[in-house]
Amino acid sequence: MHVQEWLETVPPLAIYLLVGLVIGLESLGIPLPGEIILVSSALLASQHGEIDPFVLGACASAGAIIGDSIGYAIGRKGGRPLLAWLGSKFPRHFSEAHIATAERSFQKWGMWAVFFGRFVALLRIFAGPLAGVLRMPYWKFLTANVLGGIVWAGGTTAVIYYVGVVAESWLKRFSWLGLVAAVLVGLTSMLIIKRRASKVQAAHEEPEPVGAGE
């Protein structure tokens, strides 16, 4: 059964809790499809008046912020042995190569890696625990965590909800042309944000000038 079809059978209150829980666990460091659940729920909200998009966005933001904070605390206490343990449990996501990539991003970009990491699937899982392992000052982490959680969760909810509402309205008036136009608007908005986030993640691969460390 498709995710959205399954969500249609779930009461609104349960959807709010489910979104917050899944995103929270993903932010904590457990590989889960948080973005898929959020997008599906926001699209469902645009089609059913029982689901409040503001409450949905707030629950998603709260889950992201709380989950990241718990992940930070666990990472700070567990240290590098925690990353080794996660690597043994989730080798696909916490491989040594992925950890090294994320660590270089954090060392170079600091709190911006936490903020933009929200928009990159790999860094979204790593952000909290790795920031704790690297002992990033908590006030920096919290600032980036709160801003990133609100912009990512709230922004994703708003964009998908708006696309869903407009698409349904245009579809009635202009058939499939309205749907295509609405989807393109939403995708363009999301791609702009994701492109910016990807640049932050990939910037660590730029070679340093010769003699820079001398």
C-alpha cells in the first residue's frame, strides 16, 4: 500500500504524532523516511480539511528539533565508539566513508552544516550525533538546529500543501496543464533550497591551495 493511501486511513491526531515521531527518530540518527512521511502528510492535508497544515508543520518542526537535540546529547556522551556501533548496525548509512564525509563538512562549515544538513538526507541523520561527538558548542548547535528544523519542516509542509491546493484547483479548471504547472512551481522551490544544501555538503571536496597549511 502506498504511504499516502495508508495515511488516509489514520486519524488526524495520529498523523501529527506519527510525523513528529518519525522525523524525531530520523533526526536522532535512526535511518527512517522522515521526508517521505512529511511530504505525503502535507499533500494529504491539502486534500482533506481535517488535517491542519500549521499543526502538521509545528509537529514536524518539533520532532526535528527534539530529535536532533537528543542525538546531540547521545553523541556527546557516547563519542566515537557510538559512531562505530552505529556503523555495525547501519553499515549502509554509517559507513566509515560517510562518517568521514560528514565530519569534514562539520569541521569546515560548523553550525551551517547542521542548518543545511536538514536538506540533505545523509547529513540529516548525522547532524545531531556527529555534532555531539565533535563537541560543537551547544548554543551554536541549538541555534542551527532550531532554525534548520523550522525552515526545513515548516517550509516543506508549506510548499507541498500549497502545491496540492493549487494543483487541485487548477486541475478542475485547466485539466492536467494546471497540475503540471503547480508541480513545477513546487519542485523549483524545493530544488533551489536543496541545491544550496548540496553545495555545502560538496564543498569539502574542493582541494586546498598548495602551501595553505604551511
